[in-house]
Amino acid sequence: MTGKETPAPAETVLAVRDLTVGFATETGAVRAVESVGFTLRRGRILGLVGESGCGKSVTAMAVMRLLPTPPAFVESGRILFDDEDLLTFPENRMRTVRGNRIGMIFQEPMTSLNPCFTVGFQIGEVLRFHRGMNRDAARDRTVEVMEGVGIGAAGSRVDQYPHQLSGGLRQRVMIAMALACDPRLLIADEPTTALDVTVQAQILNLLAQLQERLDMSVLLITHDLGVVAESCDHVAVMYAGRIVESAPVEDLFTRPAHPYTYGLMSAIPRLGRRSEYLPTIAGMVPSLDHRPVGQCYFAERCPRAGERCFREIPPLTSRRENHECACWNPHDA
């Protein structure tokens, strides 16, 4: 055979389809996530970006089946992991997936790690449960994993408690715990929150190195566009519970289509900008229980809104290759 062969498309590890998640409240049910869908392929990093309260973490917790039910409930949708719908798994089977085939790094390690047990015991507990290791084998593997995520003197750190470690080391412990069983999928929910800038860079570099070495898929949840630009292959932008734009990172940053994404890009500080003030997006994100009905959720704040925007919800449609946008009047029209 002559010529260069076309590489086979990467296999799909996670596919979320039309996911709608609600919460029961005293005033009735409200939707936190509406008709969310995305695909994550093997060895890729997908960034899920948006403001606080837009539904990013709810989406991640729904994938892990960690939302408290009640009050939370999945109204519709499918969460396909290796072509199996996680929403159909009984709880005992789901326990064999969490921490094993799917790992998760939570936002704040001090609230995720148990202060009453050493970090080594907590990582080892994952190995004993999922791999059936005895205490000595689990300890050896724990030290190995801690060294693998850049924790120095792991042989002594393994016997320390969370409060004895710095914020950066605690986050590395969380990464070690998430990766202990070599998962196919890692969900990182704001993994650099509350860390100083230098430690943030170290954690992001570590995640990128581990992802490449282990060839795993990563769902990276963040509100930081700088993190997205540095780390991700593809990005989905969320607003008020919906995905409003999805595209390869370079395409999104150079040619944003949705007015919300365009506004976010315009508000990024740049060297040489002459304007005295940064551009801002007027108004506020609508609350869960006061979202407008039958219209684009961004219409009230959008400088490009037209009559149709106030009477129809725009679907997520293709603009160009691998680039989708939910807008009646996109910037690239």
C-alpha cells in the first residue's frame, strides 16, 4: 500500500446525550442542566467552561451518579461510558465504576479528604476495594502513585494527615487517589481552585503529562479560559444550564460564534489594549427558578438579539466542521 493511511477515528469513551437534570424545591422543580450533550474521545481533553452556577459541576456529578436523589433527579438523557448507559446501572455496579474506571478530582481537597485518616490510608482504601490488594501491597502501590504525581518523600508523606500538607500537595493526593486504578476517564472539577498561580501551573502541567502518558480521556471543568486554552483539545461553553457553543479550542478562541462566548473573549485582558475599561457583558445570569420561557436564555443580555430570540430557543447546530453554536444571530453568520 502506498501513500499515507488515514488514521482511524479515536474511540468514544464518554457520550452525554440530551441530559436534563432537575432539583425538587419548596416552590417546585427547577432544571439545573437542560438538554446537554457532548462527546469525549480516548486520549482527548474536553473543557467544560462557564460561569459559576451554569451547571458544569452538576453535569459532572450526574456522570458519576453522585447527586443526592432526592432532591436531584434526571429528567431525561443518556450517559454512555464505553457504550453502556450509566443511568441504567444499579448502585452496586456503579460503585465498581467510580474510582476505578472513572476517577474524579473534586474542587476542594480539604472537604474531600477525610481529616481522621492518613492520606496513604485513603488512597490505599481505593486499591483494596477495587483491586483486592492486601494492606502491604496497597501501601507499596500508594507510595508509587504518590511519587508518580510528584509528591516528594512519598514514603513518609503516606503516613501524614491532610492538615499536615500544603494545598498543592493535598491536590496532588487527590490526583493520586483518582489515578490509583488507572481509569479510562478522569473528571477534574476545578482542579486548581484556591491554589496560587505557580501551584496552578504545576497541577495543570502534571495533569497534561499524566493524560499523555496514560492515554486517558479527561473532562476538565473550569471557569478559567486561560486553563482551557492551555490544556484542552475541545471546549464546550455552558450558559444557564445549556451548552451554547462547542468547538476545537483554537477555532473557538479565534472565531467565537455565540455572542456570550464572544463577550467572554472580549473581556480577556490583553497587552497593548488602549481602552481604559475592559468590555463587560451587561445584566446577570437568570436564576434557576426565574429563567425565561420559550426564548434564548441569553437574549436579555445579548446586543445581537432579534425578535426571534425572544420567542424561540435556538438549537445547537453546526456552523462549520466540529463547531456548533446555539444562536439565531451568531457572529460568524
